Amino acid sequence: MSGGPSIVRRPAFEKSNTELIHGLRSNFAASKDASVSTDNSDGHPSKDGSLSTEDESMAYIHWTSLENNCLHIPSEIFQRTMLSEERSEYDITVKFFLLPKSLFADWRRHLQSAIACVLKELGVDSVDLLIVSFPGISFDADTEERGECGSNTLQVSEEELFDAMLDAWEEVELLKSDGVVRQIGLAEFGRERLQRFLPRTRQRPTVNQINVKDCCVVPKAMMAYAKQENLELLTHSDCTNILPQGTLRELLGSGPTGAGVLAGADTQDKGLKGDVRPEWVVKYTAVVRDRGVIENKGYFASAELSGEAAS
């Protein structure tokens, strides 16, 4: 990709946040159903296959697993979808979203955990492209035309955010040096941020993914700069805050559409209690190279619950 910035527009289909939430809810429901149908002792299912009333408030323990103070939802025994062909037959793209509630000091560790989840799930030792989406920033065509650096929506200064991004990028560089990632990229960086960021890196990104929202025109200044820096521009329709705190609380809560992992307002509820704070989401896609067909696509997410990690 040294021939300048080809602008690749990816079909939107279902927006990633909708796809993620639907996928999590479906996965939780399938795992709960599987645990009821296979558990003939610990869960005390009734004759119709449902758990007795006294067990319902703790039913999540039958389809989740606790390991090193980390609760896997659902349990890992309900997952694992290996690729069907040799690794060389696939292009594997990973997009890593750091969420607004995540702590700067944890960003490198979060990246390590997210990549480890994807590699384990697909049974591979490397991915072709890793794109990192930092919280609080978004590409804005109007700001870009004025030659300004877009503001960030986090309650920190631009300098604090910039330093945190550079620190996390060092971990990305290590992954590339170790051969775990072949290409590295950024998301939502405008020209001004790129001009500050690129000179401070050892391994430069080869991709910049931007959301042009309702506008189909990439600003000319951005195109010219990308060509100068040999950056491939990709467009997308992902939300930067792909998993808001309230949405996750609803997904894991005790309501009619919740998974029953988190306790509700009832003080007698035996679910987990505390505030849940989403930290990161990772999206992965495995495309069969010679056919351009998506064989495998999925998400992992991680959150902190009152000081105890839950993934």
C-alpha cells in the first residue's frame, strides 16, 4: 500500500453497536438455554427444563465461569469457533475500542487481553490488521476543512489524552515487532492529530479509519496528507462509544431482557451488586481471501464491576 491513499468504503450493513448488543444478548440467551438443558444436577432443573424459583436468582453461575477474579460471560465452554481452513487463507482484521470509562493506566493491559481473546477464539497466532479506536475523539469534516484539531469529549486535557494514546501505541508497536500483528492502524484521527502523532511513533500506522457520517466526501486536505504519508483511508460507521454504561447494565441486569447477572433494586436479589464500568470492546473479522467471504465475525467486551473485573 505504498501507492497512496486508496479510499475504501466498507458497506455499513448493521451498525456495530447494534450488532454487538444483539450478539451479546443472543449469546447470553443461548448459553443460558444450553446450561438448563445439560445440567441435570447442580442447577436442579424442573421437569420442563427450567430452574426452580429458588435457583433463578443465581442461575448465572451455571453458564458463566470465574477464573482469577474474572467472570467470563458466558463460560468459555460455550465458545470457540476455530477457522476451517489454513491460516494463510484468511485476512483477519481486528478493531480495538477503548471506551470512555477506561483508565489510561490500564490501556496497554486491555490491549493485550483483547488480542489474546481473539487469537484464542480463532486458534491463530497473528492477525493481519489491528485498528485502535481511542475514546473521546471523532473525525469531523468541518473541523478538518478549517485545519483545526478536533476537541475530545473526555474530561481531560488534549495533552493528557495525547500522552495516553502514545503510551498505548507503544504496546501496538510491540505487537507488530513480535509478529502478532502485521499491519497497524488508527481510527478517527484528523490531519492535525496525525501531524502531531506520527513523528512520535517508532512503527507508523498504515491505515487511518474515519467516519464520514452522512457526508460521502473526504476533505481534500485529508486526502492529500494521507497520500503524502502513505496512509490508506478506510471509512466506517462504527460508534466510538460502542458499549455505553447504561446499555451494559441493562444487558447484564435482572430486567425482562437482561441476563440476570447483575442484581436489581430488590435487596434480596442474589445477583452481583455494584456499578459496572465498560472498559473495552474488540471486534474481529476473518475473511476468506480468494472469495472475499466473511467466515467468522465476533466481539469480546470487558468491564469492571465495583473493583472486580468481569469479561
